Amino acid sequence: MSDVLGLLGLGLRGRLVVLGVDAVRKELQSGAVRCVVVAADASPRAVEKVVRLAAGRGVPLVPGPDAAAIGERLGRPPVMVVGEADTVPGTRLAVPVADLLQQLERLLAAIASVLS
């Protein structure tokens, strides 16, 4: 989970993330979100408003740590959902968080096999 938090921190500094249920929902509706990180303890409202919309639009959902940990890492109060925004809506300029996590997992597996 610390990998997810690190990527979210970088995304915040690069202004590539949208924070909170209302903001992520709005960006999902406009097609400007490529990936959504959902806190492990997301409220029923967050699930109803964001998770269902993201799933319906085919936007990948990434399970995250609890909302307090996300908020703490981003210097905010607890955050239940974070959307990775397209840098230019409709383009593929930004790399989705899910893709970065897969690449990181492959890299770690390769390093582990070399070390063993």
C-alpha cells in the first residue's frame, strides 16, 4: 500500500489527481479520470457515488489503504477516493496508477529472483 500512497503523493504534486467523492464523480462524468483509488474503509456514499460510476464507465478501480492514511500522505483530512486525471481529457499522456503498480510488481519480482 505504501507504493500506492507514494504514487498518489507524486500525482498530487504533479496536479494529476482529483481528491474526494464529489470532485472525482464530476471528473468521471466528464471522462477525465483514468483510474480511481478507493480507500479500504470507503463509506457507502463513496461506493454508491463513485465506485459504481467508475465501474460502469470501465475506469479501473485500485484498492487503497484506509482514508486516514491516504489523507495523511496527501496532507489532507481523510480521503476516500482519489482519481487519476488525464492530463488532457481523451488522451493517453498520463500513465495509470494501476499500470505503474503492475510495472513495480514485475520489477520487484525480477530483483527478488536475481537476489535468490
